[in-house]
Amino acid sequence: MMSSLYIGASGMRSHSTGMGVVTNNLANVNTVGYKMNTMLFSDLVSQYLPADSNTITNISQKGAGVREGATRTFFSQMAFETGSAATDIGISGIGFFGVTANGETQYTRAGDFRFTKEGRLVLPGGWTLLGRAIVNGEEAGAATPIQLDFSSLNGVGRIAPRPTTALTAISQLGGLEDKTADPANPFFALAASWNGAASPPLASGAYSYSEELQFYDSAGLLRNATLFYDLAGERGGRKALEYMLALNPGEDASALAGTAASGLLLAGTLTFSSSGSLDNVTAFLPPASGNPQDLAGWTPAALREGSPVFNVFPSGGNSQSISLNMGLNLAGSAASGLASAAEANARPEAVYDPNSGASRRPTASTAYGSSAASLLQQRDGYAEGYLRDTIVTPDGLLQGVYSNGQSLDLYRIPLYRFTSQDGLRREGGNRFSATRESGAAQEGLPGTENFGHTMQYALEQSNVDYAREFTTMIITQRGFQMNSKVVTTSDQMLQKALELKR
């Protein structure tokens, strides 16, 4: 009789604990990254009773009640809600974030991180996210607490300017006229008419078409250069144009400053087939004598990746070397075998004939129709930039986005998995710690085998199933109620037994 009291009491105690698990799940229904628990019940040891010799098994036992068994965690993936910042990071698939504080490492699925004023990327409780630092494109092997230095140049807060090293100028050059005609010098009449010591250095009627090209100097400032075009001549249906690239003479700090060649950067010819396709380019650098009319002093430009290269030294900056792509990939020489601009007049076939060693790029200048226009202008380089925002890529890259349109890889965020997730210990604050039962954390990169992807502006919701929990609550309440009835009924039976002595 007494044993039934204890059995009922064990049932009440166990179901009370089970109700605590249910209510904890419901309390965390809106907790970011929360993983629901379920409690398993286990019967207590059974007592052997004397067995009749006629029983089949000769085993007769009586149960002693129930106790709380294992409390297991459901690590199932849940849907995402939209975060309010790029540092709200969700994990789609397997893995945990590593976070650290006071030398201790723990793990979480909650990705509601924010930067502190010191540049640490932390959870609301102050635990800092672990990541592999990326310096000069090299990724560190060990994960350390993520902390950005917002103040230093090239340290994250701002990036230094990068001067332009390559320009692209693709144009439609149909309908040009020969505005500067010189029978003795048909291919470089435009360049020879430049006078950097005069204002303006080139008369407005001396060319058929011009366009502005911009480039970044060593200080990250945008500078303007002008590309002039004029018709040089036609032969056998083929058309030759002369071009000249020049800087404002007042901004020229090179050795040519103050001379008639001040501001000149590059000059040459473009040759088009009868269908208007570009098939030859020549390029020459201005004479060191400072006299644009010194055609023998115009020497072939060097090549970089198939494009002619010129040097510019703008005032207030440093000298820089820039290539100019107009659509033809040159090989060997930028002058079709000519030693100087002077030879072009004696050997016009070097200008008019197609360059057999050159290849046309996917986008090239043309001479169709009867009008001129710029089709494509591109430049590399950029101005100084200040950190404006951060983004997180699916493969775990934390990138800085800067005011100059550039991005910089700052950290790689690793993920962690365990041999037995059920062995993790809850630490509160949406964090888990590794135990002997879980095994050591295994580090890997998002998107690689057996690891999930990272998602910015995404927070994983709690995986609590309302219907399941309310159903469990009802069953648990009924279990508690029935066990309490056992206690009261056993008490009544004892009371009746005590009344027998009367």
C-alpha cells in the first residue's frame, strides 16, 4: 500500500519536470536559434515477487515507479526571419558559429551579431565571433576573435588609393574628316600641330572628334585627359585615322613641362578595313626634345598585355604608367615595325596594311556609318575609400564595402560540427559548450562538404513546434493528474485499513 504512494509521487515528480521542459520550450518560442528539448521517461527498478512454480517464466516483478530519463535536444533546421543588418547571420545546414569570451570557446546557432565601438563582432551577451583573418589576400590558419581596426589605413577603416594602370577607350569613328591636312605628314599632322606653350594648345578646328578620358593619379584624384581623332587618309577602301592623347599642359609635371610638347602623352594611327573593322594600331611616345614636329623623336611605345603604354606625371602626383586599349591586342611592337613616326611617311603600307600579328578584342573601335561617339570607357584604380558597410558571403567571407566602390576580404568565418550534437551542454544565452560526450569541435568552411552555408540578413527562428508542445502539455498534465489520483486513492485505502482496529 505504501509503495503505491511512492510510485504515484514519482509520477507526479517526473511529470512536473516534464511540464518544466514543455514550458521552457514555449517560453523560448521567439528565441533566435533556440533548439527545443523533449524529455524521455524511464521506469524505476522493479521488485522481484515470489513466483508460482506453475508460471511460464518463473519471473514475477512489480514496478517501483517512474523517473526522468534523458532530455534530448532537437537540432532540426528552422526557417529564417529577415535580419536588420548584414551581421545578422544564419546557417543553412550543418554547423555552429564559434564564439569566445575570457579565453573560453562556446558554440551557437544564433547569429545576431553586432560590432562594438572597438570593432569586435559580438553576440548580445558579449561573446565575440571567431574568424580567420585575411591580410593581403592571405587567410590565417587559426581562428581568432573578429576585431576590425577602423582607424588605420589599409587596416580596414580605410583603404589607400590605387592609381590607374589601364584605360580602355572604344569608339565609333565613322564620318571623320581630315581637319589638319599635311601631305608631307599625313599620319602625324595632328600631333605636330600641338603647342603646349600656347593657349589653347590645339585649335578647336584642328580635329574631327574628341572625348575625355579620366584616370586616378597616385593620390586617388580623378584627372582628365583628352583623346583627339582626325582622318589621316584612305587607300584601297581602307581608312587610316590619327589620334593623340594629351593632358592639360598646366597639369604636366614631366620633363616636357614648359615645352611645346607639354601635355602630350601618346599619338599614333588606327586603321580600319573597308567594312569598318579595326585591324591595325600604332602608338608612339612624344619626343624628348620637347618639339612635337620632331617626328624622328616620336618612338614606339612599349606594350603591356597587348596594349600600348604611356607615362604621365600630373602635377601634385607621381609618375605613373598607363596602358591604352582601343580594341586591338598587339604583339611584338606597337608601331608595325616602324622605328619612329618619321618612317610612317616613307612607309605608308606599315600603317595601311593589317597587322597580321594582332588580334581583335571582343570589343573594339569601329569606323561604321557617318557619326562619331564613345562606345565604352573603362579604367582601373580608385580613390581613397572609407568603410561604409560589411557583407557576408555564402562561403563565410566577411567583406568590407568602401565608399569608393571597392570591397576587401577581412575575415573568413568558419563553422564547427560535432560527432554527437546530443552531447553538447547548454550554457544559456543560446550557447552550447563541448563535452566528452559530444567530442571535440571539428572546424570547416561554409559551403564545403558536410558544412552549411552562411546567410546575411537572416536569423534562424526557434524550432519549437507549437502543436507538439501543446499536445505534450495536455498529456503531461493528464499524467500528473492521474498520478495525483493514485496518491489520494492510496491514502484513502490506508485510511480504511487504519479504521479496521476500531
